Amino acid sequence: MIKTETLNRITTIELARLDKKNALTFAMYAAMSEALAAAESDPGVRAILVHGSRDCFTAGNDLKDFLEGPSGAAQALRFISALSKVEKPVIAAVGGPAVGIGTTLLLHCDLAYATPGTRFQLPFVPLGLVPEGASSLLLPRIAGHARASAWLLLGQVFTADEALAAGIVTEIVPEESLLERARSAAAALTALPPESVRLTKQLMKRPLAAAVAEQMAEEARLFAERLQSAEAKEALSAFMEKRKADFSRF
């Protein structure tokens, strides 16, 4: 479930499926894409805030949806592509688990605030898949090749401190202050000259814009292929059956 609200020139997009740890479904991706488009086209909106709860951002994709066919990957691509092209500033408030797209979407946000207990993970390879959201391009540039390899190849969990040191998040704040801090940053942005904010963001993103779009498309092509692979089917089945995947025969 996605909740949206526009108040004081800020559009808030809330992930609100806590009973499933905010795992993202096709419908949720569609709702987020529509919310981004509405905020982008509304002249009264000057900032966009994305958040979950204080102790759960998102567990990533709802794997049941992905096991039913490739349309989930298409909806995820539509959302992350839209996010990468939003001209208005986007702020994220991240607490608890931030798995898969819960981490990759931060690479397209302008400001991101996390709690000390936030844990990040990009488990694409362990699931027999490949990275998405241009993370295979952006993460090595932001965090360095060695850290990106540990996080993308091994799927290692990393902490808020590591994310801050790598430049993925802006600041670590106490859990009880997470939303207040993110809203404060959004409010500060709404008080600035909107065209100056838009153009400055555009200038910062411009050098990599074409490369990001190209990498995102190639990742999406390979991701769709991998969803049908024997490796991914074994990994996803093992996950659903709560057992260890066996790749020894591949």
C-alpha cells in the first residue's frame, strides 16, 4: 500500500505495507510512479519525500509477484527510471531494512537520512539476478569498486555508518527524529528559489544522465532474462521454501 499527501509544497510518498515489511508489489510501483508524475507536474510542489516507518523502509521486491512473471520487473523499471529523471528534489527517510530497490533508489535521491539501526542490502546476485536502477554504474562511482563489489557481488549487508562513509546517505539521525529531520530538509528546500534548485540538480545529474539511462536499460534487459534462468528459479524457490539454495549443478 502506498499513501500520498501534498502539504506545504511537499509531496510525501509513504510505503505502508508493514505487515509484509513494505515489500513492493506491482501495484505499489505503479502508485509510486503516478505519485512522482503528479508531483513533478504540480507547480505547487517543490520537494518530494519518500519514507516507510521508522523501523522499516522496505524489504525490497515482493518475490511472489516476481515469480508470477516479468511484469513486476517492468513496473520496477518504470518507477526507478521516473525517479532518476525527477527534476524536483527528492528526500528519503530510511529506517530498518532497506533491501534491493530500498537501497538502489537512494542513489537517485538528493538527500537521504538514515537511523543508526538501518541495514542495507543488495541481494541480486545471491538471488540469481543482476543489479538494477543503474546501481552497477553509480555504486562503484560513489562507494568505490571494492565496496561496491562486496555489496553487489556478495550481497553483504552494510550499516548506516558504512552507507554514510560511502556517500549513499546524507546524515544519520536518531530513530525518533528521522521523519522530522527529513521533513525539515524538505521544508528548507521549498523555501529556496525553485528554478535555481531545479537547475542545480539538473547540472549535477547531467554528466551521467545518458549513461544512467543506458545502464538502467541494459540492467533491465538482463534482469528480465535472469528471472527466467534456472539459477534464479532455484534461488527464488529456495527463498520461498526457507532453505539454502544449491547452485552446485550449474
